[in-house]
Amino acid sequence: MNPRTATLAPTLALALALTCALPARAATAPAADFAIVEARDALTRKDRPRLAALKAATAQHPLAGWVDYWELGNRLAEVQVAEVEAFYARRSGSYVEDRLRNDWLLELGKRRDWVNFVRDFPRFRMNDDREVTCYALLTRHLAGEDVRAAARTAWFAQRDLDDGCHLLATTLYEARQFSADDAWQEARLSVEFNRPRAARAAGTLVHPAMGQAVGELLDNPARVLAAKPTNAEIALLALMRLAASDPDAAAAQLEGTWAHRLTPAQATLAWAAIGKQAALKHQPLALEHFKRAWRGVPAGSAPGWTDDTLAWSVRAALRANPAGTNRWAVIQRSIDAMSAAEQRDAAWVYWKARALQARARPGIEGDADRASAQLMLGSIAGQLSFYGKLATEDLGGAVLLPPAPLPLTEPEREAARATPGFARALQLIALGLRSEGVREWNFTLRGLADRELLAAAQLACEREVWDRCINTSDRTRGEVDMAQRFPMPFRGEVTAKAREIGLDPAYVYGLIRQESRFVTDARSSVGASGLMQIMPATARWTARKMGVAEYKPEAIADRDMNLRLGTGYLKLVLDDFGGSQAMAAAAYNAGPNRPRRWREGGVFEAAAWAESIPFNETRDYVKKVLSNAVYYAALMGQQPPSLKSRLGAAIGPREGNSPAADTTLP
């Protein structure tokens, strides 16, 4: 039977017709649920007639709101206010009501229907869409409010060109609320963060010819610089763009042709951009480029660099040869120049404290700096984070598990079980509609107190929806349940596989928690599968290396096979990197060739090496895997749990008498 023409009654015939196309979990669900999954498929196909029919057929289903949302959302560009308001009334208080409101506000913005936008926007509870925020700021401007400061913040934060923020910027520029300096600042931010459409649009605000020039420098910055543009802003942008691919060439251009053609402020921005790109590539001159940039910033003045550039100024200094570089002064000055919110990040609290300690003068003269450093470390010690643990150990303390909260009462558990949003989320996830289920679940968590969060997390744990268990428990602040935050599903299997191959089970658990959150059918956008998120090519290679003759490609998501190959590969990379858990974790995430390159150039404190990893995802991954492993070790009774012992003392080039790297590692 063709599922597009099957009768809508929840019959066995419909169930059989759909089973072959459904996710694995959906295939075992009651027949009445299959129409929900088919509706999601009809949305993907943009099959309006089928969606309409399925909406009618599922009207009494607990997940009917989703089909209602998909059906209306699929034709949102054509509907009118009355139909949207009727949907709000039908789905009042639910996630899909607010999700549709988000979509509808974007549609109203595109229609320039400000009357209905202004009426609906105050009801938007999530209020987490930047483009909607830009439309809302525009309506306030049109009503006569001064929104310049908030509008600049929203405009500068756009990921790339969108209608709402571009319309806001264009309107305020024409009203002389935004200046050419604002437009050039947006262009610089867009070049720095590789947002080409936004960069061109910002240049066009100044003049159409400037927009064309920005487009040309994005395509070929060296050619633009060779033509010696008369506009210094265009030259600055071209230097920034060139630095992204060739920091040395950009530095040569700046030292030669452009040293005296840019203003001092522009030259400082150019040197900082070159320093950031050199630091990302771990080039030895990165710190020198940043020091040249800092020389152009008057003492006590803000440099006007982004927090990301300032962070790379710190990282360049962390990788510098300690002798004669005055690197700690650069670290302290860079952190002091960050935004107030960024300075509160535990990473920068920790490294500023280390800078104060390193720069403190001997004796009484340095006592104030040493005392300040101790206070700063104390302010983050005990935090459940990588740097919280480092600070604890620096102060001579031991990493301890927080006290367990009081057991949940039956009324607390029942309240979570009776919450419709949680029930819908779990049903969606069981049907294989994980994205929708996660969004429903997270919306339902809004405003919950610690005990309510613990009860919701426990509900997810009991249903073995481990990612929601962990992420929900992670939200508590006053009461912390480490058994929820660091669960150990499949403990017998994981422990046996780890010990069989010579791995620390706590390290394996720390990695799985970060890789898949114990979702056995997890599949990444690049094709990694299963508990340990193994890529197909890696699985094949590891199976051959381990002599696993029974491996077949379709077995990659099988839990036991995934564990066998994942732990096998982890052991191979761990041995290849001399037992360094930090480098092995980096290799597991980014491939082994990259950490081989990242270890070159000197001998680095292990924490500094981890902080200077140039990929945001891998840097965060390494820190979290090792931090996770410390807590798993404590929960498994290993004593004493220590982050520093897992990091090791230092990371540097492979020693001459060490075994050669296994260059065949995928």
C-alpha cells in the first residue's frame, strides 16, 4: 500500500505500509502514532493535501498540535491573522503556539505589517530570535523611541545578512541614527567572522561603490591591495581578509605599503587581525603581531577589538616561549580589555589569576597581586567545570563531589510525569522525532525550580532518554545530583570493553557523555554513528586493525560493536600520543593529524595547550571530556580524582626516542 494514499484510520494496514520508512523506534510504536511520523514526512515533501488530511485524522492524538503546526506553517506566507489567532487559541500555552508565533512574527516582518507585529510581539515568550528582535527594534524606532544602542548590538550580532537586521540598519542609517563609522564597524565584524553577505551590505550602506569594493576584496584581497585603494577602510578590510589565508603576506603588506597610509587606530586593528589569524594557525610570530597591535593602544584605553580577538591574544601568549616575551603582561592586558561578561568566564578568571601570580614582585611588594590571584582562583574553585577543577587543585584542594540532594518525593515525581509538555516530548523522541522532542522538552523546562528540574531529569533517566536527563540536571544550581548529571548506562558493557583493551572506564565514560549523551542511535551531520560517534571510515580501519572479521558497515550503530570499535580506536590514538588523554581526546574529535601539528613549536603547559586548540568545538570537547572523566572517576570510587593528573605536566614535540607516530591513523 502506498502510504500517501492509505486510509487515515490507524489500522494495521497503515502500520505495515509505513513501517519501512519510519525510524527504528517509530516502527515499534502503536499504529495510531504512524500518522504523526507520516505528517512530518509530508512536511519535508511539502505535500499540502496530505498534511491537511493527516491534520484531520490526528485531531484527537496527544501530538495533534505538531501536525496542526506543520500544516499551518507550510502555508504561512498565505494565511491571515484570523487563522493564526485561531491556532493560538487551540494550542494555548504549548510549545507549538510559541513556535508558530516566532514564525508568524518573521512573516509579519517580511510583509512590513507593523500593526499586527506590534500587537503580537509582547506575547512571544521564547523571544530568542535575533531577526525578530531586529524587527521589534524597528517598530520601536518607527514609534519614536531611541533604540540606537540596542539596534547596534543586534545588528553587530547577526550571523549573516537577514532581512530584519538589514532593514533595521538601513532605516536607522537613512534616519542618521547610524553613521558611516557604524557601517564600517559592521563590515569589519563581518569580515572577521566570515559573513560575506553582511559585509557587502554594510559597505553598500556607505555607498554602492563601497559595497562593490567590499565584494571585490572578499574575493581577492591581494589584488585589491595591489591596486592601492584610496579608501583606508577598504584597505583595512582587505588586510583582514588576506590575513585569514596568509598572515605573513598581510604582515608584509602592513609593514610596507600600508604602514603610513592607515590611521594609527586602523593599523592597530590590522595588526590585531593578523595576530588572531597567526594564533589560529599556531604561527610563532603571533604574539609579536599582537604586541605591535598593543603598542598602538594608549595605556588605559580600550582597543576596540572583539572578545574573540582578545581571547586569541591570550592564547598566542600562552603558546609563546616564556623566556623574554613578557607574555603574562599581554595576557593580563588582553583579559582586562574584554567585555565585563567575558571577563567573568572561568577561563579568563583563571588565566588572569595566573598572570597576577607570574608578574607579582618578590616579597611584600607583590603580596597584593598574590592575594588578588588567590581570591580570583577561590571565586571559581569548586565550580563544576574544567577551570573550576584547575583552580581547586592550584589552591591545594581536592576535587570533591557535591552532596547529593534529598531524594525526590512521590508527589514531585508525579508532577513531572503529569506535565503534558514532558509527555509530548518523550513521545516525539520515542517516534524518532528527536529534534521536535528536544525543543518541546526544553520549552517545558522554562522557569522550573531546582526540585522540579531534578524530577524532570529523573523522568528522562527512567525512560533512558539520557541526553534530556543530563541536560536537564545540568540546569540546577542549588541542588546538584551528580548521578543524574553523570549517568553510567551500560556500565557492565562499557567497563568490560574498556578494561579488556586497557583503558580507564572513567575516561571512556567522559568521552561518550560528550560524544552522544548515551543516545545509541545518535547520528551526526557528517555521518558519525552510535554511542561513540564513529565515522564509517574509522570503523572500517579500526575493525581491520583489531582483526574484527565479523564487522559489517550496517553494524556501526550496534551498541556492542560501536563500543568495541570506539574503545579500540581510542586506545590506538591514546597509545600514539604517549598516553596523553588531552591529545587523544583532540584526535578522537578532530582526527590525529591535527593534534600532531598542534604539539609542535615548543613545550606547553597542558592546560595552555588545550586552551590554544584552534577549533572551538575541539577545544571545548577536550576540556569537557577530561572534566567529565574526573567526576566519573569519583563516582566509580577512584581516588583521588584529579584533573591535573589526567592533563599531564606538559605537551610538546614527540621526543626523539619515542615510537614514531602511526601515520596510518584515520
